[in-house]
Amino acid sequence: MPHEIVIPRLGWSMEEGTFVRWLKQDGDPVRRGEAIFELEGEKASQEIEAVDEGILRIPATAPRPGSVVKVGTVIGFVVAADEPMPGPTNTPAGAASDRSKTASPPAAAPSVRRLARELEVDLSTLDGTGARGRILSADVERARSVQNRNAPVEKSKDPAIATPRARRVAREVAIDWTQLAGTGAGGRIRERDVRAAEAQRMSSSSAASQFRRLPLTSRRRVIAQRMVASRQQTVPVTLTTRADATNLVNLREQYKSMGGATLIPSYQDILTKLVAEVLKQHLQLAGRLEENDLVLPNDRELHLGMAVDTEDGLLVPVLRDVGSTPLAQVAAQSRDLIKRARAGTLTAGEMQGAVFTITNLGAFGIDAFTPIINAPEASILGLGAIRREPVVLDDGQIVAQWQMTLSLTFDHRLVDGAPASRFVQMLVSAIANPSPWLLGT
């Protein structure tokens, strides 16, 4: 009996996905657990594995690369060796085989495919330099440069190459960067070129013509929907307090002074580990609402989400088992996830299962803010900037100390103010004297 291959749901709110490519050809043998096609969900691309064994059959009606397909759609079959493909098909076996060979472009992140469309580069003609032949943005830009060099000068109207940040800003301010003259190496368009074009446009336009319409991307719409859902489904309360970060700063300076090849933990790495240690004694703050029950994690298996700003929007990869993982490994795991989040290579599974989320705006000079709960989690912690400020001691002396602001938002349906306050109070104490909390890590 044939087994259907369907588009799976990669996220709780996913209704459709973008078909990227087949990883097998029509007629290839398939083993259970073997990746057979790649699908782009709301925030990441993921290889989908077979749940049955047999021969892969791809019908003529199968989606093409880049097609948007609804969850549950049947796109192919796994059949026995002597079993025909279900349903009528007008595509000869040879034609189907040829199509399957040409319908599978090399793997590339969503941001790289978008860059290829902007620069009019055919991904199927490129050899990727990334892991397992994955095409990188540098491969696309290199191919575009070759096209520009080979094009006849008198007929060439190819756009210059722009940096990813310049393209992002150009989209935000509705500037056609292909019409700009770049000031970078080789005529490369930089962010300042786009900003200059925007300033020129603003100065020459009347006040009435300043309005512009910027359509939301599909990812931005998903983020908006989740924020609205969080606001509607939770009763958020935010607690804000100050913490003495003097010993935290001194501890990181000690790590920096060690030098060598050791990875230096960031402030967020250290704070993430401290949060996990404090959560062990306040597990209610690490609860998740599931079917009207507050589900609490094991005090060692604490999976913490970290908000990461990327070119395509906010992503929240998850650090696994922070409560039982040494600080050095937490730092290494953090670097890897941030790097791949910004490269667009995270899987859906790497952004699921968090019991508590940390978001950091301190690097932008922000002191306090109101984080939005990443439902169905019960809490989220916002980290503010670490600043050297005058502090009045108990004996009346005024001294300069490193200070930082913590902003904890919790769902008042699941957690009361007193236990939330005790968690913050203990975390402030841990930040003031972090070394005992990190012994052995």
C-alpha cells in the first residue's frame, strides 16, 4: 500500500510552508528516517525525513522549488518496488526523472535565495562553498561579479552589488539601491549611500509626500501575530529593579585576562547561567502552560531561549540544559546558535522547547523595558545596559559602581507577585556575588 508524503506542521501556528527542493530523485530508494525534501517554515528551513521505506515517487503535480504549499498537502508517495504510483499521471517515467533532476537546486538559506533573486543569479548554476555544498551569500555575489565582468559594457545595465545591511535599509526606506552609485570597493553600495539617497529625497520632497507604504514580510507578520496572541492570552506584569554588577564586571575581566584559546563568556552568557541556577530554586517562573496545567521542568534540564536580532527579524534559539551545562559550554552553544540564526540555518527544533526566555537590549544603551512573554512560557527577563554610576552606600559615602537594570515580565495567571519578586531578589544577589553560583562551571 502506498504511503503519502505530506507537508508537515513545523510550528504551532504554521498553516503553510515554502517547498525548497527534493533531496531524492523520483525512483530512488528511501529508508525510514532519511531526509527526502527540504521545507521552509515560519522562521527556518528544515530537512523532512521519511516515515516509511520503499521507492520515492514524485508526481507531475508535485510543488516546484519556491512554491508555497499548505500544511497537509500530499506532494509524493513512498511505494513498494513493484507498486505503481497512485493517481493518474501524464508524465512519462523518463520525463519525471529529468524533471526531478532539474527541480532540486542546491541548499541555501532563505536570505541567500532572496539575495539571488535580487541580483538575478540562478542558484542551480552555482557550486556552494558552505557545509555540504550549501550556497552562501558570498557565492551569489561572486557569481554576480562574474556576470558583470562578462557582460558587454555598452549593453550592461546590471545593478551594482550592495552589502546586506544596505539592502535591508533600502527596503526599510523604500529606496531602489540598484540606481545608486556606490562608494565602497569596486562600486559596492554601502548603508551610507542609501542613507544619503534617503536624505536627498527627504530634502527635496514636501511634507505631504513623506508618507510611504512598507509591506510586512511573511516573517514580520508571524512575529506580529505571536505578539498579539501573547498579549491576548496572558496577564503580563513587569517588575523592574537595579543590581550591583561590579563583581560581574570584575569576573568577566578575569576571564579576559586568562587569554589563550579559551572562549571568553559574554555578560549574557554569565547572566544566562546565573538565571538557570536561580531558577532551580524558583521553578514556577520556568513553567509552561499546557492544556490548563502549569508544567514545571526538571531543575537540571532548564532550556532557556535567547532573543537574537537578525536581518529577517527576531529569532529565539534555545540553549539546552543550561542548569547542568558548564559555563564554557553555554558560551560555545550560544555563539553557535547566534551565528546560525543570523545565517538563516537554524532548524525549527532549535527554536522550540524553552521554559524561560532572556532578551538583552543593554548593548543598545537601553536601561529598562517591558519584554513580551514568549507564550506558552510563564516569564521573560530583560537585561539592561551595564553602566558605571554614583551609588550612596549605607554609611553615606558616594562611590562609583557598575549598575544594571533587570526587567522581569511574568504571566500573573500562573505566577503571583511575591514569588516573582523573590526570584528577582535572589537573581540580584547572584549578580552582586556571581562566583559562588558558578563554582564548578
